[in-house]
Amino acid sequence: MSIIPPSGSLVRFDNPTLITSQNDKDRKGAGSNKQTAALDQQMMDVSGGGTGSPRVPKKQAAMKDLSLEEILDKILPPKITKDPNNADLLYCQRISSTPATRLDVINLQEQLDMRLQQRQARETGICPVRRELFSQCFDELIRQVAINCAERGLLLLRVRDELQMTLRAYQTLYESSVAFGMRKALMAEQGKSELERKLVQLEEDKRDLERQLKETKSNAEATEKKLNEQRQVEERKHMEEINFLKKTNQQLKAQLEGLIAPKK
């Protein structure tokens, strides 16, 4: 049998065993599905997951029908892997059913601290590495408790599933809020670009209007200067005409007085 490398998990597993070849597994798939469905129904009765509220004797009977390996398989499903040298061979690696001692718990704590340090998990904030290692540690604790008391192990399994469901809900909410924030940021960026284009257009319009105003002022000043010159010319002509008429009037007046005056 080929040696399958260990997964490096904090959960204690037994050595992998050859279960069947790939072709045999395909032929026996229907029968195993029926056994799995029956086992799922028994686990629902044990954990109280059914639609009704079964009586205590029914739970005890269902628990009595389940072996320790079946309960552990439902808590932590076995790993099915292929032989790297022969793809038709399948190996099953189940979690260990060996009871844990006080020394095992101490070793688990030391292994957890060592893995956190080796994988450089962050002590605060969101850290997928720290979450993975603590999840493995919790699964190992569930395994140890389930071996001594299956009911307590199943209850801890429900607590774990509830925590994971709550965490996934928070993660979905966080991803939705991030997506919403990104959409708002993109909308704000698009609005900013539109406002910048409008600002550029308004600045161009302002420059055009300023140029038109300057040209209009220049034309007005030139027109006013021309009008002032024309007015001055006309006033000068008018004064010359007045002076000429006054002079002519004086001459005519003098001639008329000379004609009217009696001769001596």
C-alpha cells in the first residue's frame, strides 16, 4: 500500500486504509447511498433535527443503533483520497476513535501555538490562517468529547455548525457591503468625471465670454472716441458759422446804420 502523506491537520486521524477500487466503488454506489440516507435519518433523530419533537426513548434507540465510528464520521467525514501511483485505488482515512488523555490535550494546545507561530497568523483582526487552525482545534475537541459522550459531541457539533452559519452570514453581509461601497465609489467617480468635464466646458465658455466682452469694450471705446471726434469737429464748424454770422451781422448793421443816418 502506498503511503499517503499526512494532511497536517490538528485533528487526529487513523492510518489510511484501502477501501475499494474506483470501478468497484462505481458499482456499489447505489447501495452506499441508501446506507448513507438511513444514517442521515438516524442522525436527525438523535440530534433533534427532524420536523417533530421525538420522545426521549426514540432518541436513545436511535443512538443505540449508531456505532461510535458512524457518529464520528458524521461529525467529521472521512477523507477519501486516490493513490498517487494508481488512480483506481481509493483510500479512506477516518478520524481516530482513541480516547484522549490529559497529555493529548496539552499536546494539542502546544501544537496549536506552534502552528500559529509557524504560519505567522495574526493575533488580532481577520486572519484566515488563525480561523482555520482554531476550527481544526475545535473539531479535535469535539472528537475527544464525542468519544466519551456521543450526545455531548453531537450538541457541540450543532454549536459548531451554528457558529459557522453565523460567520458565513456575517461574511456575506461584509461582501455585500463592500460591493455596495464599491458601486457607490464608482458612481461617485463617474459623477466626479462628469462634473470635471462640465467644469472644463464652463471654463471654456467663460473664456469665450471674456473675449467677447473685451472685444465689445474695445469696439465701444473706439466708437465713443470716433463720436467724440465727430462731435468736436461739428462743434468747431458750428462755432465758426456762428462767428461768421455774427461778423456778417455786424457788417450789415454798420452798413444799414450808414444808410439810415441823415447827411449833414
